[in-house]
Amino acid sequence: MSATSSIAVAGWGSYVPERVVTNAELELTLDTSDQWITERTGIRERHWVGPGESTATIAIEAGAGAVKDAGLTPSDIDLVIVATTTPDQLIPSTASFVADGLGMTCGSFDLNAACAGFAYSVVVGGSMIAAGGSKNVLVIGAETLSRFINPEDRGTAIIFADGAGAAVLRASEDKGSEAPGLLSWDLGCDGSLASLIEVRGGGSRSPFTADSLMAGDQFIRMQGNEVFRRAVRAVVDSATNVLNGAGLTAADVDLFVPHQANVRIVDAVNSRLGIPMEKTVVNIDRFGNTSAASIPLAIVDAIEAGRLHDGDLVLLSGFGAGMTWASVLMRWGSR
């Protein structure tokens, strides 16, 4: 779909837990090695939450940073969207805890689109602003995936990590043809592939029992090879759709910010789209796969490295459990 309203990114914030888990540390408990992990995923270290931390606590840190960076106060925020697949509780929403922690009483809700969640949230938040119902929307991607991995499963324990990133969206003051905004987006989900990445237990379909806990249904299960194959196709198709929707090509993209799932997926996607790696943000080596938090964490990295400028065309693309996917083409700007 194509957008018609100007949306600015007024402020950004991020947070990762203090605890750093290196590949060398995982070598002590898993049948793996630093070389094996690095070659197959691109990950060298990741952050995991410690005692007293949760998805809400790290989301609050990132959200507070974004509000401050935007020069706003909590009372200025009209809506909070928390993209997460690792909520604090089934009831109430994690956004309830986040809004309370930030001193807000505005509308707040969770959005679960897994690793595509932040891109989904940007579209939803921007649409709320375009509809006139909100002026300042705080969107947060936050995950504590370390709480849902089987420490004995080499296929997931080496990959998933924790972190949070946030942005304040607001209507742009610039209404010209080069105004910042969401130019085009593509959202999708193929539920027939839901079993590729899942946590089976804990919901209404399969409540926890002693037997399900013994079977490990509280942990993430992933069919890695099939996810790899499907993800490359989904991202390429989705990104192509948004570029076509905006009447642009990959050559017009100034910065590509993909979900940080696996560096080999990023390489394969870039090769098919024709986007060079020097125009791509990759920080999976330091943060691992943080699901809904990976795109905002990567954007903050780009901002701090001076890689983002007003007027740049930025392509966001995520994919994950569901199987969901989302791509957003935006013209960057803070006003």
C-alpha cells in the first residue's frame, strides 16, 4: 500500500541488558564452537536479561529514551504500541506495564507479529496519525527471548537474544514533495507455516500441564533450514512490492534495515534485491536475533554512526513466526 500523509520520526531510544553472552560462554554448555556459530549465523555475542528484568522493564528504558530524544514529556504521547512476542504475562498486555512505568495513561496495546512486529507497528502508528486520532505515537519493539529458549537446544540458544528499541512518530511539519513519511508498505502472513517457529504451550490451544512442561512446550521450537528458505523469498517479494508501490527501485534506497535473523539471510536477500552491503545495517554480530527489537536497534546504530540523514530513503523489512512479513519504505526526517 502507498501512504499519503507525512510522518516524521521525532526521537529514538534503545536499551540492551548489561549481561553479555559470548559464543565462548555457550561453548561450555552446548556442542558448538565460536567458529561454527559465527560462520552459520554471524553472531559473536548477545545480551540476555538478568534477575528483575522483563520485556516491560527494558521497553520502558527504550521508550523513555525516545520520548526524551523527541523533546517531549509523557503527557505528550497519545498512543503506545509495544511490538513483542515475549510478553510479561498473558493478561494484561505488556503495554499496560510499559505505559504505567513511563507515567502515561493514553491508549496502549501489544502487537504480536514476531520479528516483523516493529515494521507492523510503524505502519499502525503512522496510520493512526494520518487518520487524525493521534499526534505523537510511541512505538516500541522489545523482547526477552532468552526466557523462552531451551538452554540445551543448539538451534535456538545460540541465536535468540534480548533488547528493546523505540521511536516517537508524529505528523511532519513539512508538507512538500520531499517531506518525511511512509511512502509504501507491505504486510503479510501465511498461517499455514506457523509451525516453523513456535512456542506450543501456554495458550488456550495447549495450556500448560506437567506433561507439556516435561515435553518442553514452554520453549521456542524452530525449523531453521525451512525458515531460512522461506524468509529469503518473503523478504525479497515484500521489499519488491513496496519499491514498486512507490514507483522506485532498489538503486534508490539509501539505507536498508533488515531484521537481524542471520547474516546469511541478509546476504541472500541483498544479492537478489541488488542492494549492496555498504547500504545495509548489520549488527547481528553484537546483538543476535532480538525479534521485534532488531530493526529499531539497527536503526539506532545507523543514527549513532551518522549513516542516516534527512531525506534518505530507508527500507525496513522483517519476517518471523506466523509466518509474518512486513516491509516499509520511508523518507527519513525528524520534523
